[in-house]
Amino acid sequence: MAQQSRHIPLSPEALEAIERQLEAFRRKFGRDPNDNDPILFDPDADGPVPLSDEKYERTMIEAMAEVGISQAMIFAFKRTGRIVTERNKHLLTPEELREWNDAVDEYHRRVESGDVI
């Protein structure tokens, strides 16, 4: 069965992070990415290849921190693999939103209890 795609609006911070990735692509390869090129590419590869899962997460976290996304949201991204904002949360299933909220709550509980995150 084919996976259904959804369009989720991005926050200004997320759009800024994507623009930074596009600029990095242009600097590395001297051109704009085409439809088959990954925006999140491996900067150590000679050609535009996707990041490994580990490098993808690290790159996303660095970009999120760079544009000022809160540590709670970064923690929730690590837990859920998604970025949820007021502008896009209505597009999530109740289960996806609950998973996100649980991750944010876990972050705050851990901070309050002094756990190292």
C-alpha cells in the first residue's frame, strides 16, 4: 500500500533552517538541488546523498538549536521524529499529538527532577 502524503505548514524557524540547508547545498555542489536531491545531504560525501539517520538527527538538532527552538521541542523531536507547532498540530492524529505532548511533558519532568538530558 502506498503511503499517503500530508502537507504540514512549517514555522518560520523551520523554514529558516531549510533555507540554510539549501544554501549549504549550493555552496557544496555549486547549484540548486533538483527534485531527486536530498535537502538534508551528507556534507562528507562527494555527491548529494541523503544523511544517515544518525547524521540526519544531529543535523536537525543543530539547526533547531541554531534558530532558537526550545530544548523541550528538541527533546520531543528526538523522541517522536517530528516538529509540532501551533500552525501544524491540527494536522496530526490524536495519537501523534499525544506522543508529542508526552515527550514535552517528560522533558519538563526530567528538568524539574534534575535529570541530565
